Amino acid sequence: MSTNTVRDNRERSRYELDTDRGRAFIDYRRSAGVVSLLHAEVPPSLRGGGIGSALVAGTLAIVRQQGERVVPRCPFVAIYIKRHPEFQDLLVSS
């Protein structure tokens, strides 16, 4: 399956990853250098193949590049960050 890179669709407030079989995305809300990742959606036909993980990793790479921090409101994103300590520095301290 061919995939493109994750992109920030600011008009729709979501990060998107297109594949030849559909689009996965993460809805977000951005405020003062903090991105709240609200909901990840991977179409059923794409599940189980690592697309969700690629989407989160690409999203977090964009957040890092832009010098922002994250609040993972989506359980999938929160679990991903917990399992990948290299992204935990992006978390907003509580």
C-alpha cells in the first residue's frame, strides 16, 4: 500500500494521511503553541496495517517541527505516546 506523508489541513483543523485505499486523520484544536489532539479516525479498510501509528508519528513530527506541544485527548494517541517515550517530551506538563 502506498502512503503519503502526514499533512496539516489547517482549514479543517486536522492532520491527514492519504493512502490508495482511503484517508486517516486526527482532529485537533490549536491554541497558544499547544495542539489538543481530539480524535483519530482510521477507515475500517485501513485498520490493522500500521496506518494509525504512521498517522500519529507523522502528526507528532509536525508538532515537534513547529515547536508546539500536545495534549492527547484521543485515547489512541495517548497510548501511542505512552508506548513511544521519544515523543513524551511533547506533552504539556499538568
